Amino acid sequence: MTERISIGQLYPNAVSPASTRRTTVQQPATSSGSQSTFQKLLQDQYVRFSHHAEVRLKERGIQLKPEQLDKLSTAIDKVAAKGAKDALMILGGNALIVNVPNRTVVTALDGNSMNEHVFTQIDSAIIIS
């Protein structure tokens, strides 16, 4: 009884495991494919705002200028290089909590709301001049 038995011998009509593997289908390169790549690149370079942050910005009358958004994007790059996950960013007298890997502003506070406020669940802070 030293004879080896393989699965094919036990179940001769069975489908081989190799034929059940999924193969990846190559999708043709189209303009929509290049557009989605461009869109991803664009999203990776700019800052997004969560719904909560948009509501807080409107409630507190905070308006960010394009040059402030550029500074914010640069600051996100800096803290990301240091390995930050959630950062407090002080920009023009306003505080922004940013989820760094997603490049998303989670919430925003103006100078009055920031007074004696305790910031929790952040791992870094940066003051943007």
C-alpha cells in the first residue's frame, strides 16, 4: 500500500482546480481609463472636505482662499512625510483637523471656537504661516 493516489484518480470526472481560477481580464485603454487616472492624480494632490467640515466652514463663516488651499496641501505633504495620520493644522487663525492619508479636512474651527478647546485623537500639529 505504498501507491500514491491523486485527486484525479479518486474523482475522474471532477473539474481540475486550475480551471476554476479566475483570470484577470485586460481592459482596453480608453479615454475614460486615462480620465480616471487623471482624476485620481488630481485627488491625490488636492485637499478634500468632508460633509461635516463643509457644514462647520459655513456655520463659522470660514472661507479659504486658493493660496491658503495650496499652503494646506503643502502642509499635508509635510506631515505625511513624517508619518502623521490625523493632524491639527492652524491656518490664518483657524484650526483644521485633517485626515492625512485621505487628504480630507474632517472639521474646522474659527478663532472663537478654538478658545480653550481641547483637541483629541491627533498625532501631529502644524502652524501654517
